[in-house]
Amino acid sequence: MPKLHTPLCDLLGTRLPIIQAPMAGGPTTPALVAAASKAGALGSFGFAYTQPEAMQRDVEAVRALTDAPINLNFFVNTQPAAVAPEAQSGAINAIAGYYQALGLPVPAPVRAPYAPDLNAQLSMAEDIQPAVVTFHLSDLPAEKLNRLRARGIKAGGSATCVAEALHLEALGVDFIIAQGGEAGGHRGTFQRNPYDAMTGTFALTRLIVRAVKIPVVAAGGIMDGAGIAAVLALGAQGAQLGTAFLPCTESGASAIHKQSLLAAREDTTTVTEKFTGKPARGLVNRFIREMNASNAPQLEFPAQGSLSGPLRTASGKSGNPDFLAMWAGQAAPLSREMSTAQLVVTLEHETLEAIERLVALCR
Ligand SMILES: Cc1cc2nc3c(=O)[nH]c(=O)nc-3n(C[C@H](O)[C@H](O)[C@H](O)COP(=O)(O)O)c2cc1C
């Protein structure tokens, strides 16, 4: 059988040029990451909301199963200063009715810190020494990036436009993740208005490949081998898939999130900032529809995420899709239910088949 291989595989130490996307908030369990890495992809933890001790525990769980390379991913974002009381009450009033609808008490004002300390997370990452660290939502200060790279850790950053890709390349990252507008989850935009940086994966991948000299990994709307072959044809050296891994057996996404993806028939995703305070793409539900339409007040990221957290958790646990953030990319209707290992092997075979089909067009 021919081998699917790009120089990115040598850089990351993986068998395949496929990255199982980091997905913070539950989906990227140790079982998912271990299975993806063992099967030849780069398994990735979305550690944005994870405290250092829990990071260590999760990585140990993976290392008990495989010594294949893994990726630890973090959000780089400035924590807002203490939120003003008027802002708190406006944002609480906007969602109090949803809490009541689930029989939950009206939430109390949220208090900083709204997310784990990035410095503490990064020093734990230095101790863990994974093969790869990627970051999302901004650039990592050069000094922190250099510390990771000095330890032999390869570093990648998300870009949603050419200017961000050039900035990250100049900063010294090893590779760029080109996040197209189709992508599920938070927009990684940090140099533009996120709503003006929604270029699709096809156009963005090609633009960034032409602009930078380092490897580019395409992300957004890639669900099968045909999608992977397409971005390789555009010059990407790899593909990062998030939504495709959500319905996998080992994924920690809630059952209702998985079911909603598998039942999707058309692109019913949209971008909202109402769940966390930052634009992110997910399946449209009652919360998104009503909160977007009324343009209800919200707190800054990530404080809004703290405010909506108990609502989202309770909604997921009770199998109610109305108030859950069901992040998903535009190609969600291509979702398939299988084990993680099966998905990685299927993606590998499909990509080779797609490339062979294209080669057969050459006469
Ligand atoms: C549920 C979910 C959570 C995500 N969380 C993260 C994250 O923590 N860090 C990150 O860099 N990207 C995150 N993303 C974005 C992915 O890295 C990637 O850009 C996206 O999944 C690609 O689009 P696709 O979902 O259509 O494959 C998330 C995506 C989803 C669907």
C-alpha cells in the first residue's frame, strides 16, 4: 500500500499528516488523544480550561497507553479586569430565564480568575515535554515560545488571515494552522475583527501557503479523506479535524451533541459570541437563536463562559440541546460514528483513494 507522508510528519514525529484537533471543554479525553496518536495522527488535548495538575494526570493517562507524540493546546487571551456590577447584572438578566427553564437557580455574579493561569499551564507543559504545543486566540509572547522550542517542543499557532500567519512565522513558530471560516469552535482571530476574518479554508489555505515558508496545516470543514486530499493539493502539509472526531466512541462530547451532529442534514451552524464572549461556530439552537436575535448583553471572554457554564453543563447532562454549546464546523452533516482508531485509518485510506482518483485523471 502506498504511504501518505508529508514533511510535516517528520516535524511532528507522526505517521500521518493528520491532527485530531484540540477541543477544550470535554471532548478531548485521554482515551481520544491516546487512540488518535496510537493510530498515527497527532492526538491533541484542548487544555484551555484545564488546571496544571489535571493536565499532568491526563497526560499520564495517555502515556500509560502509548508513547506516540501528542499535542497540548492552550488559549492565549488576556483575562478581563474585574467585571463592573452593571455589566454583571445585564448579562445575568439576559440568561436568567434559561437557568429557570432548567430548574436552576439564577447565577451569581462571576468572579476572576475566569480561566487557568497560562504561565502555570506553560510551565507544566515544559515539564511534560510533549512533542507539540499549539496555541489559539492570540500569539504567544516570543520568550515563552522560545522556552518551549528550546526544549525541543514543536510549536504551532492558529491564523485566520494572511497577516496573522506572517506575524506567527516572524515570531518563530514551527507551523501554522490556517483556520478557515467553516471551522467549528472559537475563531482564532487576533489581529482583525473576527467577523471580517471568515475566509473559507480553500481560499485561506492557498493564500497562507503562498505567503509563508513554514508548513501549513489546514483546518475547517474537513471531515473525510477527500477533504484532506483537497487541502494537500492546495499546498497544506497536513489537516486538522475537529468536528469529525466529536462523535467518536472515545470523545467526551455529550450524547446530545453527538446525536445532533449525526442527525444534521444541512449546514445549520452559525457563529455566536453569546456563550463565551468570543465568536465561535456551533449548531444553531434556542440559546443561540434568541440571544443573537436580541443581541442580549454579554460579558467579555472568558467571563461570559463562566456565567453560562452551569447552564451548558446542565443542558448537556439532561440531554437538552437548547442551552448547550454544540460547537461544530460547517461540514457537520458528514459526521460519522466510529471509534477513533477506525476514523484515523478510514481517513488514511480515503485520502490515498482520493489522490489515486485524481492521478487517474492524468492521461
Ligand atoms: C468542539 C470544538 C472545540 C474546539 N476547541 C478548540 C480548542 O480548545 N483549541 C483550538 O485550538 N481549537 C479548538 N477548536 C477548533 C479546532 O482546532 C479546528 O479549528 C476546527 O475544529 C476545524 O474545523 P472542523 O471542526 O470543521 O474540523 C474547537 C473545535 C470544536 C469543534
